Amino acid sequence: MSEKEQAAELSAGAGKRPLFWGILIVAFSVALLFLLIYLKPEPKTKPVEEKTSSVKVIDAVKKNFSPVVLAYGTAEPVKSVDIHAEVKGRIVSCIPDFKPGVIVEKGETILEIDSSDYKVDFEQSEASIEVIRATISELLQKEKDDKERLEVLGRDLELSAKNLQRVRSLFEKNAISELELDKGEQTYVNRKNELIQLRSLVAQYPSKVASLRAQEKSAESNRKDALLALERCVIKSPFRGRIESESAELGQYLSAGQKILSIADDSQMEIKVPIDGAEAILLGISDSGGAYENWFSGIENLRAEIEWVDDPEHHSWQARAKRVEKYDPDTRTILLVVSPEAGKGGKLALTSGMFCRVRLFGREICGIFEIPRTAMQFRGKIAVVDRENRIAERDIRILSRGEDSFVVSEGISEGDMVVSHRIPFGMVNGTKVNPERPAK
């Protein structure tokens, strides 16, 4: 082998050694890395503590509930009438103090309207009746006389007929002249005409009397109208009461139908209060089962209490529901009429115009829950705390809403912890809380 060939072989061997060692170092490094990863201990984890907020809760307890519905209305008299003028004329007299608030007795004359024209009409009607009755009496007497004359003329006609026969017999015997025969015939014809005329006259008497009788009735009707107008000139109180308003004065001219005054009987008062359908059902009012179908019943035993809003502590009256006046389709409410029972309710009597609060007491309901108003959450729900002390919102059915609480029939179970206040913003379903019951 030549020197050149030996040198080339030595050079090639020297180049292979660094490559080998490089691969060996890389493989060792990779193996060491995997070994370190495998043998590396897991990091210790620190548990995250969930923050909790305190909420005040109350325990839901079933109870019996006597529903009370609050309503408001204004007291007004049961009996109140507007008095209008029924005749026209000028007011010529009235009571000394013709003003609102004056008390008048039943049958007391309040004012008088000028009756001069109606007196004239009455006197004319009286005179007409007297004239007609006198005419009827005269006709009846003439009828009687003419009937007697008719009998006389009848007998006279018979005599004339016999005399005519005798004259004709004598004329046939040439005992009398033709002139005497003509006179006999003329006498008979005259008597017959008189009889016919008198019969016609007598036949007309009944119709004449009937016509006068009709005129008499018309005159009597006119007299009644005039007498009624005279009575209507005097305005009297229909009952003992208070003048609510007056719209006329002494000397004023009134037209028929014009309003004069209003009178109210304050001895009986009532209040009309609106309640919605849910409240009516809660109170036991229904539209079936009554003596009259398709109208509201169940108010016979409905108790109530009336309070004067301006002084409820010293002015309250026991009351009863009397009737349902109407159903208002615009407001979808029932207009219930409540009337106070006999007896005083305060220093002042229940007076027309008093704005009052009415408490309506329904029949007792068993197995419901009473929750404070502060427990109502957004969207009409309530919040309860479950067994894991987490917030849970629930839908509820409200039977009644009071001043400080509401009555729930569904959505709550006995023993539930109900959050008694509005939950803070950001607290949602599932939020862990620390429930706190009120101190006993």
C-alpha cells in the first residue's frame, strides 16, 4: 500500500469518531430529560375557598289565614234625589235659608212657584164643566118633553087618519065638497110631518148627550191637569234630609224640567269600593249558586270594617256587604257596596264625602304561608336557601297582598328558609350563602 493510501484511510477513520460521540451525547440528553420529567413530583394544589355572604332568612310555617282585602271609597247617602221643576214659572217664595246643608223635614214646603196662570186654567175648567153639565141637563129635559110630545102627536095622527077616512066616505057620498076633503088630507099630512120631525129630533138627543159627556170628561181632565199644576207649584221635601245643592233663587224664572235642588238622606250611608277578580274569589264571592243566575253571590255574610282615612284610630264602623252594583269592563273590577251597621263609630258620624278605607274579611283558609313584603324579589319571585346553603329562586302563587306581607299558597314548602330581604345585585341561583335567622 502506498503512503498516500494509508494517509487517506487514517483521515477517514478520524472523521467518523466525532459523529458517533455527538449522537451518543444527544441520546443521553434525551433520556435524561424524560427521566427528570418522569421523576418530577406533582405540584401541591391549594383548595380555593368559596366566598359566602350572609342573608337573613325566616322559616316557612303553614298557618290558617283569614283573608283581609283592602279597598277605598267615598261615603255617600243611600237615598239622594234631584228635584226638578215640573211646571214653568217664577219662584215667589222659599224657606228663609235656602242653602246647602240646611235640614228639611218630610213634607216641608221648600219653595213655591207662581201659580196665577194655573189658577186661571183651573177656574176656566171648572166653569166649562158647569156649562157642559147644565147643557146636558137641559138636553135631557128636552128629550123627556119631546118624547111626551111624540106620544101626543102619535095619538093626534091617529085621530087625523080616522078623520080623513070619515071625510073621504062623506065625499064619496057627495055629502061634502072637494075643498073639505083637501083640508082633511092636508091636516093628516101636517100631523105626520110633525111626528117624523119630532122622532128625528128625539133620536138625536143620545148622540148630543154623549158628545157633551165627552166634552165633560175632557174638561174634567183639564181641571185635573190644572189642579196637578197647582200642586206642582209647591215644592216639598220627599223625606227628612239635607239640602246637598241648590241651583235656583227667589225671583228666578224656572222652565219645566229645570233642576232646582238635591236632597240627601244621611241616615243611611254606603260606600262603593272596587275589588279585582282575584280578591273577589279570595273573599268567597262567586257568580254562581245564588238565587239569581249569572250574577255575583256569596256576599250575604261578608263582614267589613270602615275607617275614615283622616282619623282611623278614632273613627271606624262595623259594616256589611250589601250587593254587587256592577262589573266594570274598563277596569275589570267588581263594584261592591258596603253599608255600616247601626251604632256609633267615633266622635263624628260617617258623613257623605268622607274618603274611607274598607277592610273586607273573608272566610278562613287553611295551609298557607305568610311572607313579608320585603321578601319579594325581582320578577315576582322569592329566594330560598336550600340544604346546601345555596340560593334558589322560586315562582309563587300569591293569594292576597297586605300592607306589610303577602299570602302564598303555592311555591313554598313547610320548613323552607325564605330570604326575608331583597338579595344583593350579582347574587344568582346557586350562590352559596350563610343563612341567619332572626334572634328569638
